[in-house]
Amino acid sequence: MRKVLVYLYPEALPYNHPEPMEISVELPAGYSSPILFRIDSRENNIAEEWKRLGSHPYPGRSEITYLKSRNDLSSAPESEVTISTTPEGKTAARFLLECPGAALLEF
């Protein structure tokens, strides 16, 4: 299995690109079904979960239990990755990524 890590990070902070950007990763011949893992404001982001809970400096036991349950890296639905052919005739996986954000694509 091969893996590619992609990140979008703004050069000037604070900055948030208003819309997710389309990312294209060229796939080698004989690739297997891509699996996408994203870390952004909505997915796999325990810091954002903590902020939604009120950013308490000392979370209670129930909050800690909840945060632990949300601290697993989960994959995006298969429908979030589109396989297409580039103008050069290569096969590519395409998906959306927020800025700032990071994605791991396994194939």
C-alpha cells in the first residue's frame, strides 16, 4: 500500500480559504481503492471538538471520555474521492481539502 500526505497551510496567518480546494493526486498503475483521511475544521480534529465543548481548561470526566472517543482517525466516505483521467491520460484521485488542512491518501 502506498501513502501520500497532502497539506494546505496558509503562508500568512490568520487565514482561512473560504471554500475547500480541489486536490489531485496521480495514482500509479495497479493502485487499489483509495482511502482518504482528512484533518480539518470538521474531520478528525479533537482541538475543534474541545472548542465546541467550551474550551474548559479542566474538562470534566464526561468531556474527557467524549474527547477520547473522538480521537480516532476515521476515513472519509468513499464518495469523497473521485477517480478521473488527467488531460495527460494519467489516473488521478481528486478530493476537497480545507485550508488549513491535511489529508492522507492510501492506495
